[in-house]
Amino acid sequence: MSLQGEWRPAPVRRVLIPKPDGGERQLGIPIALDRMVQQAIQQVLQAEWELRFSAFSYGFRPNRSAHQAINQAQSYIREGYNWVVDIDLSKFFDRVNHDRLMAKLAVHTDDKDVLRLIRRFLQSGVMENGLVKPQTEGVPQGGPLSPVLSNIVLDELDKELEKRDLRFVRYADDCRVFVRSQKAGERVMASLTGYIESKLKLKVNVAKSAVDKAWRRAFLGYSFTRDGRKKLADKTCKRFRDKVKQLTRKGGRSLEQRLECLNRYLRGWKNYFREVETRSEFENFDCWIRRRLRSLLWYQWKKSPKRYAELRRRGVSDELTRQTVGSSKGYWRISRSPALHLALPNSWFDELGLIRLLAA
């Protein structure tokens, strides 16, 4: 059976993953053969469209990154464009109009077999609880084809923003327009909402969209200070703390196992947020992580004889050891005591290989 003839892709498998800010994201996972075919089509489309895409589109493109998008946003702020039009597209991947997408593809893609395959992928359906649910709109996330198709859909928005000579940056479906005043931002928000909903047939989430000072809005996990320096967004800090708490909560795993999991997370997190320019946040996190681990070890030592032996073995005086072991303070308060800092200094965690977010 040839790909050009009777062959049809299988329905994608529905998988739900939690979103960082709550709710769930729906993924459509293709079977192995379909993934290979999608990858081949993706390479064809990427070659045809890459030079046509906007210079201010950064998501899912060769030699482009989230860091470049963040740096572009920062440059606007430093040029005096301190107000941001934050446009949230409601369920973007679920609402893409198939006919509009195929018409746009046909403008630059002459191969009818490729177009036919793309149409079949779009309409392959979703397998849920053993039943196939038809797809009349949307681009399933989870396969190699969806990123380039989403960029093709939103390239029309990019071109409209360029035509209006607006300062903007887009990463996938996350689009920000930077202006000099609140009044200008409200005007842009109103006109773009109308354009997106009437022309692109997409929906703007009014509740999540806003015109605001740039330093009050997060972008790709980063935020900005009033003078335009890159910092951690508030939600990023909360997610970080929640994850570290999960990795260091009381339980039966050894310290070595915990450090292995913790380091894996810290290494990736540190790499992504390496461009943060307010480094005190990293220092505070380093102190907090080590305090979490001291609290955990105090809990694991449990009984007074064990605690006494551990503190003495680690060089704490008899008097301070007895005072600490006899304290009625809880684990968290004890974790900042002089005895635990003497017994479990930062250098000890360094020797164990615990990653520092802020280099010593």
C-alpha cells in the first residue's frame, strides 16, 4: 500500500499531561510509522517555509531558541517599549481551521501527494477509551508535524504585525507586542483580537490576555525588572520550590538517590535560566535547598542516640550536641541551627556533588 494511494494514518493516542499553571494539555501521540512519515513531511515543509517565516518568530525553528525570544523582548523594553500586549490564544492547537491551513499550504507547496497526506493526518482522529473521535479542526500536539504547521498558521499573524510596524516577538503560540503606552496597547489589543478571531478563525482568551507593564508579565519562564534586566518570573520560582519539595520530601530513599534526582532537575533548570541577571535569587535557592536537606537528614536520624552520634562524629562539641538533640524545635527550625551547619556545612554538600545554582 503506497503513501500516495490508499494508505491512511492511524488515529493518534490521546495523552493528558499537566500544565505548569494548572489544567491539562492534550497530546496526540502517533504510532511509530506515522511519526516517521510526519518527520519526512516536516522536513519538506521546513525547507519550503523557513526563509518565509518572520525574523521575530522563534519557536520550533532551526538555530532559534527561547533565549533569543527573551533577548528580543528585553531589547524592546530597553528601547522604551515598556508596555506589553500579552495575547493568549485559547486552545490554539485544538482550534486550527483545516481548510484555511490547507489553502495556505497550497500557496507554496506544489506536491499534491504531500498536501493529501497532511490533510489525512489532520483528519486521522483521536483514540480515546477504545473509540475513534473524528477531528474536524485542530492540529494534534505530540507529533513532529504539529510545530511547523502551527508556525505556518501563525505566520499570517506575524505578517500582519510586520505590516503594522509593531514590535513583537512570538514563540509558538505565545505572542507579545511591545508598545510605549497603555493607550497604544489597548488600541492594539482591540484591533488584534478582532483580526485573530475574524480573519484567522482563532479565539483570544480574554481572561488571560492583558495590556500591562512589561515587568509585570512573565514570558517563557522569565520576567524583567523595571530597568529591563532578566529575572525569574514569580510562577517560575513557585514551580521550582514545589519541585524541590517533591524531590526532598520525607521518605525511604537514601540521600545519594535523592541527590541524583535533584541534580538531574537542577542541571536542566540552571541551564535554561542561565541568563537571569538578578543572581540573588539563585543564592537564596541554594541556601534553601541545603536547608531542606539538613532538615531531611535530621528527620532520617530520628532517635536521640543516632542524632547525638552523628553530630559528635561530624565534629560538633558535646555541649552543643546535647543542647541540639534535647531541643523541642521542629525539623525545619533545627535545620538552621549552628550544630547542623557545623555538622553539614555547604562544603560537605559540595563534596557529595550537589549542584550549586550560583557558582561558588
